[in-house]
Amino acid sequence: MERSSAYVHAQSTCALVEALGMMSDNMQREALGHSMAYDHKAFADLIDQYGIGRDAVLETLGSIV
């Protein structure tokens, strides 16, 4: 269980780091008057990409809830 929890935490951290980079890119583009590089869907897709959606996490943790 501990390893599974650590894995979910690591994946969540990776997704957060990527999301922060995406936000930074969007902010820079906005400051330059350019269109956004990432929309809501791009951010939401990180959840599936890193396997941190509700169902994926429950599966990883062995449906402990």
C-alpha cells in the first residue's frame, strides 16, 4: 500500500510540475499578446496522462475506499 501511495503522489507531483510549466507558458504568451498555447482540455488531459483520475487512483490503491 505504501508503494502504491508513493506512486500516486509522484504521478500527481509530475502532473503539477507539467501544469505549472503550461501555465507559465500561457502567461508568457499572454504578456506578448499571443494566443494561449494550452486550453482547459490540455490541463484536464494531464489527469489521464499521469493516471491520477479517481478510478485510476482507486485501481492503483486497490480500491481501499
